[in-house]
Amino acid sequence: MAEFLTIAEAARRIATRDLSPVELLHTCLARIDAVDAELNSFVALTRERALEEAKAAEAEIMAGNYRGKLHGIPYNLKDIFETKGIRTTAQSKTLADYVPAEDCDAQQRLAAAGGVLLGKSATWEFAHGGPSWDVLFPPCRNPWDLDKDPAGSSSGSGASIAAGMVLGTMGSDTGGSIRGPAAANGIAGLKPTYGRVSRRGVLPNCFSHDHAGPLAWTSEDLAILMNCVAGFDPRDPGSVDLPVPNYTAALTGEVKGLTIGVPYRWLEEEAPPSAPTRTALDAALNVFRAMGASVRPVELPKLRAYEDAKKIIAMAELYTIHGPELRQRPELFGASLRYRIIAGGLIRAEDYIQAMRLRTELARAMQATFAEVDLMMLPAGEPAKKLQPQPPESLFTKVGYTTAFNVGGNPALALCMGFNEEGMPFSLQIVGKLFDEATVLKAGDAYEKATPWRERRPALVA
Amino acid sequence: MAETTEEELKVLAAKAGLSDLPAEYKAELLSAYRHLEVMIARICRDRPQADEPAHVFDAATFARKA
């Protein structure tokens, strides 16, 4: 099979006319045809449309009208991103026939940059309940091991990047739904600051915590995607009107002098990771020390408090969104999602607002800690486990390392930090100050270039 | 905080428009609510009256649209 290219590598070759967008598209389509019947990472493949877009890109570039690094690059969108004329289902029977009349903001920006939309990727139902076997499509699988969980909810986005079926994708993250799949699939995924990337046209999970963001093979590719999708959108009520830096220009490789905080109390008392994951984290921190950064402990409120605030708020908002359908046709929802939203209608307004007050307190504590450090680092999660139904109550009992940064709104990157004995990826989470995605991506890029982890692809496609 | 009684739950469910749910889904509702109320009970209520909640209302957004 043809070599794997990152967006950055493909863009360099396309710009110099050493690689044709049509040729690149055919490479991606060949991988999809070879393995996606087993992976289920695409729920819609827009083959003919993509071919037309790739031919148009090729013609423009040959005529001297190169638009930039995304020109001619194949990507997909999580199937909660609305696409004009292309069915957008959220993997739910309730939206089985929904064809949007307008593109979401992200698609408008990616199309304007000359990207080639190759289709829609699998998600947990409405980006929240899963994995599920009783929704519109079967669950996505993990390309590193088809018996393993690719995590969610941006499952198809994560798997399709790892398998080289697309070079970039957009996902959403309300409690870890970009970082979880990035971790499980051994790729890079960025949850930007709340408000940095428009959510217009992205089907909601929980308005107050939803973030849209990119996934790709490397942090450098995320920077390229962020240069395209970041920016103010007056039609998104949460969008923030602040200058957007050039993210690729920030990738200097220089991390000397940065102070990295590690929430050791979370990792040693409240939610200790497995021994191999802790070893991988310590090794990653040593890489940063060797590059001139310093590491120190930081203290944050309990993980459980972040989880409580977010989950109460989310259940109330989810019920507001889905209550009308749930009251009329509860059988159309997958059991996993239904269990996670059905009690949301019983939350009293006072409890919702108290949870919002708690969010304020927790977000302030997070930002106060960032006065002491430039970045925080911790695992994104554990390596992928067997793909199987999860007990629905796990939503309420599980404590993870990602949700706290949705509550705080901070940018958080997950990237590969090695492999376990089964060959499944470990993942490092790098968290930054509000609106400082540039430092997060700079650190991620420096780490990837200092380690060999980007040289390995899943055996399924290697 | 005391566990919500079955009768209280029926009132809450009625207010949410869930009175007519088939029995299998009512069992889901009860099971999920038992977990939810544990989280609600953990939330601090002893806050100053003026303690403002997090929200996304931004007047500048609306001024810009106008």
C-alpha cells in the first residue's frame, strides 16, 4: 500500500506539483475499500463528490491558484457536523432521514481552504451514548486491534486518521470525545478553548461544554487545521472574538524554560492510572525535562467535583434538547444514550444553577493554577480495552482525566506517548491556558519530533 | 440529603412529561435518577446570594447582530 502522508507532507508535495490531489484521494479510497468494511469508521462515503473536488483542486493548482496547506487534502467530518445535501444522522434513528440545508461553519471554512470532503465519520449517538449496537450504524472498531474500543464519541474520526483513510477530520468534545478517540487510536486530537472554534451547525450534546476541534496524525497537522477552523463566528453564541494566532508559526520546537504542572494528587490518590500508563507518563515528562522544561506538582479541586458539575449540567441540557422526542418515541434512542438523558428531566432549576455556580468555582480554580505554570500534563486515559457494551451507570460512576478541562474551557491536546505490551497506544494530555492553543501545539510538536511514536501505523494498514 | 421517595419521583416525572412512559423505560428512569441524586447531593448549596453561575450570555454578541 502507498506511503502514509501527514497533511504537512502532502501539502508540501501538492504545492510543488509532486503529488496530485486526485492521486492522494485514490490512495485514501484504496485504504477505505481495503479495510473500512471491518472498521466501520465511515457512515457516509462521498466518493464521487470527493473526486470532483480533488479534480477541481488539481486544476486550480495547475493554473497557479494554490490556496494553502489544506488545498486538495482529503478529510471527513464527525456525523454530527451538518453538511448541505449530505445526510447527517448523529448515528441516531431519530435523524435517519435528516439532510441539512446548510453547511456547518467548519465545513464552510474547510471547503473554502480547498479541502476534499470524503464523507462522514462514525460517532456515538448524538456524541454522548455509546458504544452502541442498537443505533443507526454498527460501532466503529480500533485499527490497532479490531477487537478493541476506538473510544468515543468521535470514534470514526480517530480510527480513520490512524488507518490513513483521511489526513484530517473534525470531532467534538464535551467531556473527552476528541481526546478519548485520539488516545485510543494513537493520534493527535485537540479540544480548543471554549469559543475558539465555532459550533454552528454541530448538533448539540451539551451547549455549555461542547467544543469542536481537529484530529490528525500529528500536532503539526492540528496546527494547520486550526489555522483554518479557528475564529469568531457571530452565529455561535459561545464564540469569542479574539485575534487568532498563526498556529504553524508557533511550532518552533522550543520548550526550554516552560513550566509544566502535574496534578499528582489526582494521579496518586483520587484516580491512579495503571502502572504502565504512569511509567509512560513519567518517561514523557523526562523527554520534556531533557528539552529544558521544568516539572512541578500542581493542586486542583477534586476530579469528582468537575465530573459532578459537568454531568448534572449536561443531563439537564440533553433532556432539554431530546425531551420532546424522548417523550414521544423513547424506543428510537439507543439504550446507552436514553439511560444517560432520561433522568435529566427531573433535575430542578435550582440544582442546574447550583451546578453552574460550581462550574464557575472550578473553572476559576483551574485558571488560578495556570498562573503558576505554562502547561499541565497528565495521561489522556488508559490504552484501549475490548470493544463491548458498557454498563449505562458507568456514566455516573466513572472518573476520567478529560472532563475537568471541558469545565475549565482550557485547550487540551491528546497525543501518542508510546505503546503497551499489546501494541495499543498510550496517550499524553497537554493542557494550556485559555486561548493558548499555540503553546499546547508547540509542546506537542516538539514531543512528537523528539520521540519515535509517529513512525508506527496499525498493522491492519501498514 | 434524603433519597427521593417513589411518590416524589412520580411528581417529578409528571412535571417532565414522562408519566406515560412504558414500564421498561420507567425502570431506566428510576435507576438513572438514583445515580443522579447522589451527584446532586454532593453539590455545595452554601453560597452567597450574588454568586453568579457560569453561563454563555454575552451581550456583545447580540449587539453585534443588531
